[in-house]
Amino acid sequence: LDVRGNHDNFNLPSLKSDSNLFASHSVQGRYHQRSYLHSLRLPGISVAFIAIDATLLPGPKRPFNFVGVLPPSEFSLLQGLAQEARDTHDHTFWFGHYPTSCIIGPTHGVDGVRAVMHGGVAYVCGHLHSLGGLVPAMHTRQHNGLLELELEDWKDGRMFRVMALDHGLFSFVDVRYNTWPVMLITNPKHALYHQPTRENPELTQRSSHIRVLVWSLANVTRVVVKINDEDTWRETQHIKGPLYVAPWTPSVYSAGLHTIQVLAVDDDGRERIVRQPFSLDGSSPSFRLLPRVFLMSNISAVFQFLFGCSVFVCTFVLCVFRYLHYTLSRSRRSNICRGGVFRFPFIRAFVRKLWVLSSVDRIFWPLIIYMLYLPIGPWLIGELLDNRYGVIFSWGTFVYGSFLPGSLTFAYGFALYVVFFFPFILALAHCVDCRMHSIFIEPCTGVLHHACKNLPLMLPLMMQVFQSYLMYLAYGWLCVLFAPIRSWAVVFGVVMWIQAEMLPAGELHSAAELWYGEQRIAVAPSNRRAQYQDNGGLNAWLRTSGAVDGASSNGGVASKSNNRAAVSNTEAAERASTSDNCCNDAKKVYENLMRSEEGSISEEFSSDVVGRQQSASSHGSPL
């Protein structure tokens, strides 16, 4: 029994295509194009096996060929097969490539698919590969009582499953290849996989023997069992083939959970012990969380929710900072976010960077428009099938005259926001903040500074370049030219980077006033250095400073001293000495101003300058 999976369906325009290798190289593909029912009848029992083919039709190239879809026609076929199985068979097993969480049904999504399987014993599937072995034993029981059992792949994981029906009780074991002996305890069955709505617990409660199936490459020489902490092993009797039995008294174990152990040895010395819990009163352990999440959820709905949340978070946060900036700018506030949690430098710097980014029109609006475009507009145009072009949106794909609903596209979009937009926005905000600091506080120089500023921007852009190359390999050159989700994102990021590096002071002035205060940004340090690099500049600064204004308001002593008719040689010498001292002190004040974080003159230096100025003026020395 075999059925198609997504790897059989890559680049497949139709079932009649020559590239449909499943039709020519599989067993059932020669007789059934898609889903089918296989009947197994033995004396006293009949079992139906229903295959579910949920592969996309047409099947595009990877990566956007991951989640299965059941069109209305295929769904109706499955409903008919399910009814036939219930009417004519004792037990029904379902099998398919995709877990039910990865199938989109025509009605009620995955719930409709699970409802069709109501009454079945189990649904066995693959596709998730146990997440590369990270989630082994990916098993669960659906709300309708159906066991869903995903199995790691054979190609790399080398896993296979042995299943058995023992008087209507279903048991199974997952085995990694070359693990011997293989053992399956069928009575009492594993407590985790009880099916009270489908199985009669009295069959175990009234049973007379423990039953075990054992296989090995060599002749099995010994099979013994032990329950709980018994001191001795119970010998079993070989009945036929792989079946070994041992007598027991079920009433002794009528309450709670118990543990049964089986030890098997073969002629080549291979020895293995298997343990599993069992109960006779319906007690059962719980399925693990991760298997339940991956098998009982709706993967497409989860991806869609995550994608929507990522779009909302990115746009909403920037819009909130934009609104706060607009409100506080009109109130003429300054030196904001000083108390509370903002006392921590990291938090204050983080908020300031995003705030400043949101205040710049030429960066804020392109970011918002681009992020809102992705959930709506086309992502790429490319050769989704050989010599056939299609368009991919977040909500679906148009190709070969068909529409395929969005599924993996939502996961792809969510990954784009997490891997690209989140880090890119943070890196861009840091770049804009550095630009504001360079203009209004202190020019930032040095190789290390530029590396710390630009490297975080380069990393997400380089990743986008690599992803664009992968898109080219999948869908050709056209998707490189018309791919807003990949190549256009690189161009967009570079343009935003250049804008951040070349922002004029006017774009950042309102944010600088809020975060630094008006006094601090009155004159940019770079302009001060150019203006006051010589003594003439110092004099100009002193004339415009409050210190000189204070001296002038005390009577303009310096001007009057210039009008003295004559002075003695001694007075001239004193004037020269005093003027030199005053100039030196003015230099100290200037240097202190350049070092000052707030860009203002301390009272001590200001009063010193006033005193020196008055002393010089009283001796007639011009400053």
C-alpha cells in the first residue's frame, strides 16, 4: 500500500503528465490516481485501509509545496469510502503522507478532515519527519478518539512501524532499523493508546495469557516477562511464528498503572528488554505536549496567526512611537524618559532609537507601506512549473489556471519578519540614532564605531541576498526581477540604509529637542570646533556668551579703558599680563565646553571669566 507525498508532487502540472512518476513507479499508482480503499479479509475479521492523497494539484516546485489540500471532489470521495468501510468492515485504518494538521479541507479546515475519519482505529502518517528527530514518538489521540501516529522517515531516520490487532485490540511499536530483537506486547496493550470508545476493556480483564510478538535475525531462544518489581522472570511458551504467551492473573492488577517488562534473547547473543505501562481500569498517562501541538493544531491557521501578529507588532510599535513623538513635540517637552524603567541606559537607548526612527518621514512611511504591502500584494512572479509561470501571494498561489490556498506562505512571511524585518528595523534605528548623535552631540568617528553601526544592517541584507539566490534556483530569473519579498527587499534595505546615513539635521531636530533639550543642541559640536578653533573664534564665542554679556552689563569697562589717554609703562606691562591670563582662562572655558556632555558652561568657569574680564577692563586691556 502506498500513497503520494509532496516529494512525489514537485513540479507536476497534472496527474497525466509524464513527470508523474508515482503513476509508473508505485504499486497502487497504476490502479488509483489519488485516494482509494484497500480491503483485507481474513477468517472472522475484515479490515479496511483508506489512503488519503492530499497533494496539491497542480504541484508547484519547492518550497511552496508543503501543506496538503483536499479539493471538494476528493473530499466527497473520502466520505464515500469512509461510509463503505463502516458498512462492510470490522476495523478501518487511515493512512496518508500529511498529518491532519497539515491538510486544508474544503469545509471546516482540518476539523472536517478529522470528522471524516471518525470511527477509524488510527491514522498513520509521516511528512514531519519527527522534526528531524527533535520530537520522537509524535503520537496523539484526537478529540474524536482517533489515534494519529506520525512516523519518522525511512530514508534518513531508518524507522519502521509494526502494528497488530489482537482480538480487536490495536497495538504498535516504532523501531529503528537494525534493532533486534523486535518485540510488540499485544496483551496487555500500552496504557497510553487505550481507545475506550472503540475497544472492549473486558477483553484484557478476562484474558488468561500475556501475549508478545518477537522477531529476530536469528532463532529466538528465550522470552521472559516480569510485571512491576517481581523478583523472578516468568517463562513464556512459543505458540507459532512470532507469538509467545505466558499465563497471568489480571485481577491482581485491576487498579492503577503497572509496568510490564519483556526480555528476549536470540541464538547470536542479541538481547533486548522492552518496558511499557498498562492498566485494566482505564488509567492512562498523558501524551506529551509537543506531539499534541503539532498533530492536533491547524498548522495553516497557526502560521496565519503568527504572520498577522508579526505584521501588527512591527507596524503598531512604529505607529505608537510616531504618535507619542507628534504629541510631545507639540507640548514642547524636553529630556523625556528619565524616570522609572528609563533609568536603565539600555531601556532608554532602545526606546530612543525606535522613537527617533519613527520621527523621520523619509524612513517611517516607506517602512510602514512596505510592511503593509506584503500581506496584500504579490510576493513574486516566477516559473512555478516548468515553462509555466505563476504568481504567489501570502494568501494563495495562482498557477496553471488553478488557485492554491495559502499555507506555507504564512510561515514564510512570519520567518521574513522575524529574520529580516525585526533585526533590520532595530539596526536601522541604531543607525538613525547614531546620525542624530553625530549632528547634535558629538561626531562619531573610528573604525569600531562604524563597524558596530553598519554590521547589524549588513547581516539581514546579506541573508536576503542568499535567499534571493535560492529563489532564483527554484523559480528562475524572473522571480529575481519580480520578487518584492526577496530581491526588492534587498534594494529597499540599501535605500533605507543610505537615507539613514545622510539624514539632514532638519529631519532629526524635533527628536533631538525631545531627547537632548534645546540648550544642548543649540550649536552642534562640529560647528563649534570649526568656529572656535583659533583665538579670534574664542573672542567671538566670548562676545556671544553669557560671561561677556555679564561683563558688558557691569558698565562696559573694557570700552571705557580703551579711551584712556595715557598709561605708564608699568600699567602697560600689567595689562599685557592680565590679557594673557584672561585668554588662557577663556581657552579653558572653551575646552570645558567641548568636553561637557550638556554643552553648557559651568558656573565656576563663567564667574572666573567675568572676574578676569573686569580685571582686564579696569586696566584698559581690550579682550
